[in-house]
Amino acid sequence: MKMISSGSIGMPLHFGKVPNFLTERMGNMGNAIVESIIYNYGKSEVLTRMSDPNWFQALGAVMGMHWNSSGVTATVLGSLKPHINPKAHELGIYILGGKGKNAYSIPQQIDRMSNRHSLDGKALTKSARMTTRIDNNAIQDGFDLYQQHFLVSDEGEWTAISQGMNKGNRRARRYHWHSPTVRSFIEAPHTGIVGIEDQSVLNLVDPSAKGLQDNMMALTKENPKELAELIKHSEMPNRHDVRKEDINTARLASVLDLAYNRDIEKFEDLVDLHGVGPKTLKALAMASEVVHGDATRFEDPARFSFAVGGKDGRPHPIDEKSFDETVDMLQNSVDMAKLGDKDKSAALKRLHNLAVKGETKGIPLDFVSELIENEWNDAENNGGKTFMGTVVKGLTRKIMDTQNGLLYGKDSDK
């Protein structure tokens, strides 16, 4: 049995609940993106993208979740499940597992699904168990697993996503695996683990570890010091705010230039986007990048938090109007394409391509702080929202600014 690790990503533990105004919107946005990927590239591509840690984090940011939160994993997949699973007969994708009993019942869920599609349920269950066992036992990094998700197609391809928690340093780490038949999102089959800077992690399932290619099961029984090499890792920072160093400024600048400074009406191939406001156009461009962008474009998932904002007001509060308009246009483009009208879907892909071309202009973006200030001012004057509800001028942001220090202390600036 062969499995491929596509890496992992570390995040600060983040507690709290997704507000009611955002829960359904997240599911709608995620569903529109997944359906768009399936329409344009097929169901296997969904598994490919889900297997990439950075792409997954970018997806969560576009959906309005906090950009570096440990809660992205459960929230993204939890909000997608009620949208995707009821349409699995049409989309060909199932989302299984979750936290607690939902994780433990993965074998039963696989059994029901595999019987429905005449798949080898025992092999799928073995794969799901193996990824969990390796993440728990073979990667000696101090993180105890507390959730497992298993995404599987009606053709037997799969991606496994699990997450561990380290209460000692208040960090979480998410691990991604996929079946050999799923295309690797990057060229190398293993992209490494993203962990805390200057902390060494024993990775027993790295290709360079002895015995891996012969028998993965044996790895969990061998002496880690004899089989593993030390690999340096880095994690997402212990802070809430988004900073210039967290993003590719040329890419963000191109999207902003396209949304605010260029007359979309002049682009004949974007006729289906004429009349769209700048905030919605910005969000559409970023959502389209999540659908169409290649692996090299997701090294800075924080950038995608500028699409609709974040529930914790980072980098800025959520604008419900542009959020809803973006979801409606994405979903409509897929629905129309299914009926034979591909113009809207093609326009969104062209929007992404246009944004990519704009990056070569070298537009400077030295005003990230000013951009955030402007977005906050707009939110205060036009009813932006966070998990606390509608933004209250002079109060909401003050509370948000004190939250970072309370949660992460002096180290939050690192």
C-alpha cells in the first residue's frame, strides 16, 4: 500500500465559535469553489488541492475564516460537508470524519460509501488508519491528533487530513496525505512539514528515511533516531494581525489595481463582469485564483484574507454584501455552465489570468497598513462584521487590538 504525504502546516491554537452570520456563507462560498473546480478540472483536482496545506489555508481565508487559525480545518470541512455530501451522487466526492466520534466512525462511513460504489472498503479503511497511525506515532513532534477527515471520490481516490494539538506551546499542526493516483499539487511528492522556527521535528515518513519505501508500517516500530533525519520547520506566527511580510505584495497589488483602478467595462472578454463593484471584483479575483491558480501561488495564504475579510477582523471585518455577491456570481457561473452557457465561468478564469498578468507591472504595494486602515474605516461606517457582531466605531477594533496580547503575550510580535 502506497501513500503520499503532501506536507503539513502549523498554526496557533484558536478558540471560539464561528458566528451565525458567517457559518452558512462559508459553506456557500466553499461549495461554489469546489463545484467550480470539479466543473473546470474534475473531482480528482479537488482532492489534489485539498491535499496541499497552503492551498487549504488559502481556501479558509477566502471563506472568511481567520487567516492563521487552527480552527480552519474543522470549520472549512464542517461547513462543506452538508453541501457536498448530499450531492455526492452528482459531484462524486464525499467528506468523511471530523472530530471525536465522527473521526472514530470513519471505517463505518467508508463501508457505507464503498458499498454504494463497489469500492474496496477494506483498502480505503486501511489507508485512513495508516495515515492516522503514522501522524500519531511516526512523526515525533509532540502533537496529539484530535481530528481526522477523509475525503474520497466515488472512484476510490482519497485525501486524508488530520490535525494534532500541542497544549504545551498552544499550537496545532495539520497533516495532509493523498492516494498515489491523485496528482501531486507540486512537483515533489513531499513538500515537508511546516512547524515552529528553530524546532526540529523527527519525520519518519520522509522519503530519505530508511525503510520507508519498503514498508511504511515498519516505520512506526523502528527507532526514530535510526530512520529519520532532522528537518527544520517553520510555522504561521503567534499573532492575529496580517503584515506586509506575510503576503506577496505584487500579487495583492495587481488584484487591487484590477478592482479599483482599471475600468473593467473596457475589457470585452469580461463583459459578464461589467457593473461589478470593486470589493466584489477583488473577492472574485481571489476566489478565482483558488480555483485556477497553480501551487506556486499559495505560499502566502494570508493574502487571501483580503478577499472578504476575516471573522476576527483580520485584516479587516467582513463585508456581507460583497461576500454574498461573490458567492452568487461563483455559483451562478457553475450553474450556467452546466446548462451549456460557459461565458460566466470563462470570464472568472480570464479575471484570474488578467490579475496574473498585472503582477509583471511591478506595481509597488508599500501601503499594507494604510490598506487595512481604509478597510476598517469602511467597515466602521458601513456595517462590517466580526465574530462580535456589527462593528462599533471606536470600540470593536480596540477590543481586537488587545486580544492579540492577551492570547499570545510578548511573543506575539515574532
